[in-house]
Amino acid sequence: MIDYNNVWHWSASASSYSWNGTRMGLTQFRTVSGQAAHDRETTGDRDNVDSANSAAPGYQEVDTAGLSRRDDPAVPNTGAGPITYADRGATEPAKHPVSSFEATLDLGTSTVSLDASTSQPGFVPIDRYEFTFGDGTSVSQASPRITHKYAKPGTYDVTVSASGTDGLSGSSTKKVSMLRRTATVGLLALSNLRYVGTTAPNLLPNQVGLTATAQYDLADAGNGQVALLSRASGLYVTQTPSDPGTLNATSQLVTTVEKFTVVRNSDGTVSLKASNGLYVAAEPGGAVALSANRPAIGPWEKFHQVPVADANRSLKASVNGRYVVAESAGAKPLIANRPTAGAWERFDVVDLGAGQVGLFARANNRFVTAESAGTKPLIANRPTVGAWERFTMTRNSDGTVSFKAVVNGRYVTADGAGSKPLIANRPAIGIWEKFTVG
């Protein structure tokens, strides 16, 4: 008696059955023989699932691999006999969980955070995740999320195994680089005086101020090179494979394309040379992603490096306890006369290298200059840094700081005990030349 079979023939034009020497298809065979009521002309492996006759003579409780019969809840049980979800044929296909996870990094705490919530279950729900971090540490838990701290820098193989309530599991592995952080900075594009931000997931010079989106960890990548980790995404800056040169922050691993050489330019800016031998450029419009596509350094390939800790700071004059303001949104000279610090009283202290800094006024996105080589009051009106816009910052024993203009070697003073604009004309530090950075 023929029944509960799956039938397939290599030729689409041939018939699968023979009855009394005549070749025929399933429908005709059922008519002339009265058999094969539950046969199927198969089109794929899924035709076997949960449709066998477990009461048939010779039925086995396990398949040829020794696996027990399993019910696929996505397929109706159409079999006969005591086990209506048995599969036809010698094998019982089992759907394993599929492990999938995202890894993000925090170089400040030397931790990796894993999220395996996108893993797909097999026939039954996932009830366990095993995380192996590549440093000898493994953790098994019900939650798909975990954070792990590494004891030392390195590149590690991270594996996540997802297991179902039926004991079946699936695993996946990624490499992650936990590098040594050397600084956390913002990159102020010289082309438009905007900070470079990580925006889903490209790098765009479009941030007014050093926002959380615009913060990057510089990491030691060896041989004098650095990697940049976006604190917004928790991933390293890399070149887009489908669009060579374009940068995005999507890599948890540092390889050749995540490494950059930092070039310090004579004007105090820095440039980034990528692994393709080209320099990273920021177009002035702010809407085009940064790309390593320029053979030489020009204005678009220059960035001011601003330590995050030195951004959005206020300066309070010791002589009168008042804050320094870029008066009239920077249209007038700096003066220490404000009781509180608002937008006009905020400055980013820009690292110019060689112990020198620039003061970038948040009031108008311009650099403070010791006007006329220091003979006139300080004013925030310069789009670039030259000799007049350079200062050295002295940290005094009482916790205050003083600024010396490089152009004339004189200290900045809150002249007239703060009643007059700031000017760089003092040969020594007194109370009028001291400021508290807040």
C-alpha cells in the first residue's frame, strides 16, 4: 500500500508513478490504484515536515542521525498515528537558533557591551545565552545583553551562543579591538568651523559646539598611528567598503582601514592621512560625509583638535569675580563684566600643539585675537589661527590660569580691574591676569 510518500522526479515532463506498465502522475495514479491518498509531489524539503504516518510499519522513534522527532510550530501537524508531527523520510530536520549580536566599545572603561536580542529562535524560544569574551571569561545567562571589562588592550574573539528550551543552539563570533585611549577630542573642521559629528553612521562636519555626537576617543593603533572611536556609536571610524574613502563609524575591529596618521600642520591644525594614502576632507557645506580622497592638504583637509574637557568653558576674572564675555555676540572686545555665564561667555580651548592654545568663542564661532599684535583689546573675530590668535596657558599655584599672547609675550589682563576690555599687555602675572576656568 503506497501512502504518505513524497515523490520527486528529475524531469519536469516525466511522470512519477508506474501502474501496470503505464507511467502517470499522482492524480491519475490515485484514480486507477486507489492508493497514495496522502502522497505529495514535493517541491522542497519543507514538504516533509510534520506530515508522516508514525503508525506505519518500521517507523523509527529517531532519525538516521539519532535525533528525536521535533514539532515545528510554524507548520500544521498533518501526519497520522501517535506522533502527528513526525517528518517524512530518514531525517528529522531541526531548526537551530541563529545567534546575532552587536558589539559596542567604551575605551574609557575598557568595556565591551554586547546585545544579542536580534538572535532568532529555532522551533522553541531562546532561554539562554553564553558569552565568551576571548580573554578566558565566559558567562551564561538568560538576558541577551551584557557588559564586560578587559584587563588589558588587545584584539579578542567574542562568541555568543544562543540556546533554545529544546537544547539546540547556534553561535556567532566577532573580533573586537580594545585599544588604549590616549585622548578624547572633538575635530573642528577648518572648512566651515563646525565640529565633526557621527550621524547615522557617516561623519559630517555639521555640529555647532562640541556635542556628545562629536566626541571621539583617540586610540593607540601602533606604529605611530591612531584609531578614532566614536563615543556616539561605540564603534571605530572606518572607510566604507562600497564607497572607498567615505568614512563612517561602524567597525568594532581595528584593521588597516581603521588606522590614521595624524599630521600636525604649521598653523596648529591637524590632518588625518588614511590607509589609502589620501587625506580626510570635510567639505564646507556640512552635508557631505568626510572622505579620505585628497592627495594633498588644503583648508578642507585641516581640523582643529579640541580636548573634550576643554570645550564649552567659562573664564571668570579673579579681580572682580565676573565672567569674560564676547560682547555683542563677538562684535565687541572681550570684557569681564558678566555675573553669570551664558552662550556669549563660553569658549573652546583649542590645542594648537607645542604648548599653545587658541580660544574659540561659542558666541560667534570665531577665534579670539590679540588685535594689532597685542596693542588693541582682545576680540573674537578671526576664522583662522595666525600669530595673533596663539596663547600659552599658565596654571597658577592657586588653581587659576593665565594666558600669554605669543605675538608679544605679554599676559592677558582684565584691565581696569575688569572695567575695561581684556588686553595682552602685562609683563607679569598679578590678580588682574588670573582667571578661573569653569
